[in-house]
Amino acid sequence: MLKAFSNQVQGIKYLLTHPHQLKWVINRELYFGKRKKSKKNWVEWQKYDAKTHIMMMQAHAETLSVNTLNATRIQIFLDMVNSIGGKDLKILDVGCGDGVISGPIMKLGNYIASVELPVVASLAKKCNVSSVMAGDAETLAFASASFDLVIASEMLEHLWAPQSFLDEAYRVLKPNGFLIVETPEGVGGLNYDSHRNFFTVEKLNSMLNMRFSLEEVKRLEATGSAQTPTIIALYHKKTK
């Protein structure tokens, strides 16, 4: 209890000495104070936060391009994609953001479609994917057995109902298809105000409910830009 109080005091001191962050918190509570009350409110908050985040990344593209953490993430994804075929794959990247993951994978010779939040999708169209459509990750507008691979990079923790997305990922994957999930590891993931959920490998395995087998797990340690460790897990859809 004392530690929690100390953390609150430190948080207040930080906001008072960082006017930009204080303005962000005021806007968040003023316009999205009820974000946790309903899915509709949560999605509106996610649209605002994602739009701001993508615009920031686009404004600092050169800095991000030499970011060691990003380079490591990209290489892990490339290695996993190569391990399941490498090219000529039909891939769904749910929440492509600025395309930092999709772009290099597409260059291998793969077709990549993406689903993004309304409003955010118009920004995401600038990223390097074959096609981007506005939609809801929890109710994917694709036929069953449509994709060889579904990518969920840094998006599962943002969802209102992540189990619904995992069910949908299973549905749209072809028999013997694959799923790659990247997410902060552990309860520390909730330190981000845009995150609703946290995950461990054990929790992911439980949610995937024996319909997927875990093929590989990679971990990225916490850094200054990533406050928590990150899981990148490759799953294989089981055949019935």
C-alpha cells in the first residue's frame, strides 16, 4: 500500500514537470474518461490513441528506422515467416500500424492484407501492405480458411475482448495455418494507458484452448522505449 502511494506521488511529480504529458492526461480524462465503461467508448479511445501514435511514428521515421529494438523485432518476424515457407503466403496483419512489420515480410514475396480501426485505416494505407480495410479485429470480415498466417503484433493487449479475436484468427486460418502474437509480457503491460489486458505465455496457451500448438517463443528484454519484456510467439493451427 505504501509502495502504491509512493508511485502515485512520483507520477504526480512527473506530470507537473512534464507539461506535454500533463496535457495528454487531461485530454484523455476529459474526452475519454468513460473509456473502460463499454466497448464503444474503448474503441473511440483506441482510435484517438492509435492515430496519435502513428502520426508520431511517421514524424520520427528516420529515428525509428535505426532503433535496435525494432530491428530485432523485425528479424524475429522474418525468421518465423521463413520457418513456415517464407514467400507466396497469404497473410492477415491485424493492426498493421505504420507497417514496420508488414513491409519487410511483404518484400519476401507475400500478399498481406490488414484490418485497422476506422479513421486509423486511412493513415495505415500509407504503410507497406497489399491492402488495408477498416474493421473490427473481434469480428473479422473474411471467409473461413482464407489465410496461411495471421499476425497480431502489439494489438492483443488493446482489445476489448481478446478471446473473440483469437477465435476469429482460428476461423480465418487455413488448415495447418499459423498465428504470430507479439505482446508485452506480464502484468507490467497494464502500465500503458492504452492497454486493457496483459498476457504471459501460459495465459496465451490457455486462451488458445488446445486449438493451436506453440512452436516457438522469443523474448525481448525491457528497454527505455519498451518498459516491459515482450513475447513473440509462433503458434500452429491444429487439424481436427
